[in-house]
Amino acid sequence: MQALQVSAGAVLVDVTFGLGGHSRALLRELGVEGRLLVCDADPAAILRARGLAQEDLRLTVVAGNFADTEAMVKGLGLAGRVHGLVADLGLSSAQLADRSRGFSFREQGSLDMRFNPHQGESAAQWLHRATESQIAQVLRDFGQEPAYRRIARAIVQTRSKGPLETTRQLADVVAHARGGGYGHHHPATRTFQALRMQVNGELRALAALLDSLPVILAPGGRACVISFHSLEDRLVKQTVRLRRDVLHEAGKPMRPSAQECAANPRARSAIMRVVERLAS
């Protein structure tokens, strides 16, 4: 809230509604003349957002991936008028807790991992058709998994005997191939992260959002991007550097305090960068 410097009449955008925590906080800062646009790729999140919109007429809900934020904003006549934008990347707690979504290696569920279960191919479908080298590259690039070759080989060997269809199946294959975890982390942590990023095209979506910031934001407008992965954070830094004619980073990167990490352990790897559109 401090970074966005919200004024009563601001036009704001929350591109990752999730459980609505950021949106509710933004609405508390807005006056009656303010406006908040929210979107999410997850149909369950959109249902929650529409429920909130019935209570607050300042809220506009658009279903869709944040890769398409520019088109959404233009469709509402808000291009170049957005004063603040929030992007909280990665998973929401609701998605992780729902075993049917396939995001958690700790729960038995369908190996899906899609933010929108009605679009694109699931993790199971991708693993069924991908080559060993493709799987290895995804594990290396998105998961930064040291044992990427060994895990990719084990996945291909396992699927030759029958399809990988559940989270428990995949977690067991990875744990056996990996032979150990990373401290307190499950050995399948990086593999599940990498597959989720691949299935949802997360880096491509983030790149599209960042590229559109000069069009979306008003002069002096700010975007708060909260990332949980070094590749995401690097992409934010690179975009600002490449577009320094129109963007700059406002202040230093922010990390959660020890108190916040104790209360919410999932925040421990978070880093927030504030990107501002130059006034001229």
C-alpha cells in the first residue's frame, strides 16, 4: 500500500486476484470515485472476485491471464490511466490446498497443475508427449534442479510402463531418482515448480505483462511485482533496464520481515520490486 501511494480517486489493477487479500486492501484505500480492475486465470478465483464485486461497485472483474492485461485495460478505456498495479506471482494458498488441482506433491491428486483447468494441456499430458531432453531442459531452466537429467530419465522410463497420472506417482518417481531433498524441502519441490511454470507459460505471461506496463500505467503510475523465483525477479530487472527510457525501479527491492516469515512461511522467498512509469 505504501509503495503504490494510492489516492482516493485512483484507477488500480490487481492481475492476480487469488483469495482477494490485495484487492480488499486496495479497496480500503480507494475513495468512492476510485476504481479497481481485477483479473485471474483461475475460474475459482474469478467466482470469488465476482462475489466481492456484488458488494462493491468500484470493482470490475475480467476473467483471463495477466498476459492479456493490456487488452483488458484497453477494452475498458483505461490505457495510460492506471495509477497502480499489483502482480503477486506463483500459486495461491487455495490452489495449493486443493488436491484436485495437482499442485501439491504432498497430496494425492490428478497431475493437472493448470491455473485454468479448462485451457491448455495438463502436466500429465505434457509429460506424456515431451521428450526426455525437453523434460530435462524444463527441470534445469525453470526448477534449477541439479539432478535434472536423472529425473527426466526416470520419468521417461516410468511412463513407458504406464502413464503418470497422479501427483503421488510423480513425487515418488522424483524422490527415488533424486535420492534426497534440499534441507527441509521435499525432493520433488523443484520438479513440481518447473512443471507448473511450463504448463502455465508463467515466464511468457510475465514478460507480456511487463512489456505492456508503459501502455497500461499513467505517468508516475507504479506496478508492484511480487516474485518467488529468481527467474521472475531477473525478468523484472531486465525489463526495467531495457525500458529505462520510460520505466525505472522506485526504491530498493523489498523482502518480508522475519516476523512475517514466521507468521507466513510461504513468504520467505518473496521479493517485491516497484516499477514506476516515468512522468516524461
